[in-house]
Amino acid sequence: MDNKQHAAPVAPAAPAQETAPPPSYDSRQLLGRDGVAIITHQGQRYQLRQTKAGKLILTK
């Protein structure tokens, strides 16, 4: 007698949903010539600024 166990067939994976890429912004558009932008998130204000070295810093 054959005592081998047979695995149940595996259902094919559902096709991955394609999602739109996230919005993309050029930092110069956000920061303007002063290099500072205020971003409001869930009622809180954050300051996004560019340092002299060209890095971005987000502070509350």
C-alpha cells in the first residue's frame, strides 16, 4: 500500500494590484527662494528647511 501523503493543491496567487506612484515634488518648488516651507500634518505644523550644506531638515 502507498502511504505517501499528498499536499493539497495551492491556489495561484492573486495578481498584484498596480498602484500609482506617490506624488513627486522638486524641493525648489516647495522651499522657494528662502529655503523654507511649512507643512501641516494632522493639525500640526512642521518646518522643512534646507541647510547650507544642501540637506533637508524637518522640525516640529
